[in-house]
Amino acid sequence: MKIGADIGGSNLRVALVNNGKILKYSHIKTPNNKSSFLNAIVSEIKKIDESAVSGIGIGIPGPLKNGKLINPPHIPLHNFNLEKYLKNIFKKKVALENDANCVALAEARYGCKKKNFLIITFGTGIGGGIIINGKLYTGNGFAGEFGHINHKGVSLESAWIKQRGKPRSHEIIKLIAQSIGSLINIFDPDIIIFTGGIDKRSEFLKDIRESVSPYILSPRKVPIQFTQLKHAGILGASLLV
């Protein structure tokens, strides 16, 4: 058994996972200062922890390198080695990875099971994960930051954040469609999968599908769909250990 944690700018989720199944689950709002954040993650893991747990996997917004959070935009830890911190407390194997990459790992193992695909996460910000030939692609450690695709001086993520709590405008739909078109032209994926806090009953996916075609050069139609996995970030994080 393993512990998987999915930490975002809004929510902190922790679960006990065994062979791809969630046995225990805890969920709180993500604290907005360092001390409260560290206390919260330790407390939530302790709620789940059992002696049989072999390790703790954590998905968290980047950028991060070797367990160290560099400068995450929505998490109150900067230049902090969270992996080392938690190892010292729990005396177990701990591994950190970008949260969108964790979703990609879960999709590769339990979800779409495709060899080449892209994950785009829509939450507090926008993230991305890349699977090439069945393996996670991270470049030199910082690949997949789709939210930082730039459109005439405006990043996709900053435009998304500006729209938070409002009906998605034609402008943000167009920017997302242009970005996805470019990603399809570059990677030629089998499928693109959306995850995050988007209401699946909304017109968001339909609007993206209808808007993306003019920006795609390939004659092949690439499916774009919501994830079918529940708690994909947690499942992917558990695969880290």
C-alpha cells in the first residue's frame, strides 16, 4: 500500500492507495502560508498513514527539481525541499512530481492507456503532462508547462486566472484552442485529455472542440475529452513510489 497526495492551489487531497484503488481519503482546502501548509500536509498524511505503507507520492504544481519546489505560483513554498522534509518526518520513501505529470502517469496505467498523449489540467492555473512512447516526458525537468504558452505577451494561465469565477469568454476559448492546435501540430498525440475543476456538464469541451480545427495542420482528427478517472492525481502520485 502507498499514500498518494494531490496538492493544488485550492485543494489538498491525500489517500491510501492499493493496486490502483483508493481505500482511505481526506480532503482539505490548501493553506495559504508556509507554516500552515506544512502542518496541514503532515497532519493529513498522518490521518491516512499505516505501518504497511511503503512510500508517499506527492503531485504538486511546479516548477520543482529533485524534490525541491522552486517557485510555484499557487503554493506557499519557495526554494523548499518538501521531499526531504517529509522523509525526515515519516522515515519512508517520498517522491514528488508535477501534479499534471501524475495525472499523465495515472492515465497511462489506468485510464486511456495510450502510448502518446497529452494531459491539460484546468484548476487554479493550467498545467500539462506529456506521455511519449508510453513514458513520461519531462525534458530537463520542466517540460509540460502548457499554461505558460504565450499569446502576444499574455500567458494562457494568466488569461485563465483572469476568467476565474466568470463564464468562460470567447477570448479564453480561442486562446486555449490556438494552444491545443499548436500542441497537436508539434506532438501529433493519440488523444488530449482534460482534467481539473471544470464542470463536465458545461459547454467548455464542446466549445474547444469546435474552435480548435482551424489551428490544426494534420488531417487526422485528434480526440479531446475529459478524463474518465476519479482522483487521477492521487493515483498517479501513488505510482511514484
